[in-house]
Amino acid sequence: MRFLFAVLLSLLLSPLATAPVLARMSPPAESSGGSQEGGRSNRILTLFNLAGSEDEDEVEVEDNDDPRAFTMPTVVAPLSRDGRLTGYAYVQLRVRFADGQNIWDAREAAHYALDAAVRASYRHSISNEDGSGLDNELAVQVWETALREHYGQRAIDHVEIRQADTRILRR
């Protein structure tokens, strides 16, 4: 009886024992040997289409030379219509500090300023009337007010929107 049980068990387990060995011998079906040879691999590539032109890139290079300004981390703001969520706007803000302000302390505390900007965008609707996009003028006013409350009334010279990407929810 033990012999019969041992034979049945070995027949059941033998394919499972060779599976890891065979898996190491052959590459995955979608792969051509890995990315080192320049072939396809099992990676996912996500690309974003950023609108812009070469002229905008030149302006950005010029503005990056301004030692009193820095670009905040991306603000994620909700878009809504009639109190219902329609999507999100991903916005990069460029903040220019007034003369006499310590920009390095402001950069180190940028995550607190980001929190203030996100909270302000949830308190005040900054989307356009149909909820399909961002109302740029209103958004700049709301974020500039929030950042002035955070850094101080005289700390900020101005705030501008660098890039805005809108993602609408489909229902």
C-alpha cells in the first residue's frame, strides 16, 4: 500500500519539480532575451504628451536663472461642475519671492506650501463653469492667497502657472 501511494505521489509531483528548471531555461514568451540585447522586455512605458514649443523652452531657461523663483511640486486640484467631481488638474506653479526673503527656507518648506495650495483648491472651486478645465485667473488668485498666508503677506512677489494637465473622469 505504501509503495502504491509513493508511486502516485511521485507521478503527481514530478511535473512540479521540473517546472522551475524549465522556466529558467527559456525566456518569457513576450521577451526576446531581455532589455540588455536591445529587444523587447516586460516593462511598461508611460508617456505624457506635454504641449509646448521650443519658444516656451527658451523662456523657461531664462526664468530658471532667476534666483528668487522656484517651481513648486505639482499641485493636484479637483475640477467640478454643480458640486460634482468631473476630473483633476495637475498644475506646476512657479513662485517668485520678493527681495529680501530667504528662498532656501522656502524651498525646504515647499511641501508645506504644497499642502496649503491643495487645501485651498479643495475649499474654493477653481474649475471653469462646465468643469472641463481650470479657470487660470481664479486658480492663480486662490493659490497666491494661500501661499501668502503660508509664507507671509510680503514674502511672495507673484505666482504663475507653468503647466497644467487636465484629466476628466469618464462615467
